[in-house]
Amino acid sequence: MEFELADDILRGVKRISAFINEDTRSTYNKLSTGKLPGGKEGNQWIASKSALREHYARICRKTEAL
């Protein structure tokens, strides 16, 4: 199966928060403070599903190492 960039991109805080199962306010705060991988395209937040998965995988690996 070929990777499609369009399938990996989430546009808008609402979609990003639904993907990570968090409320939009918390998601916006994490994006704007750099605690979540993402960026702005114009005035819209965008994020990569694969980058978000890796972000949470790193957190889990750190937690397991404790």
C-alpha cells in the first residue's frame, strides 16, 4: 500500500483533538506551546498522524524506562 500524504495530515484543532482523543482547548494549548508536533498553515493548525503517533510512542517508552 502506498503512503498518501493527504491521509496523514490532520487540519484544524478539532480534527487533531479527535485523533488524540483530547478536548480542543487542551490540544490547542499543547500545539501552541510546542508540546505536540504540529504547525500553522496560514491561520490553521495542521499535524501529521504519524508524527503524533511517534510523539506518544516516545512518551510511552520514557514512562516504561522509569
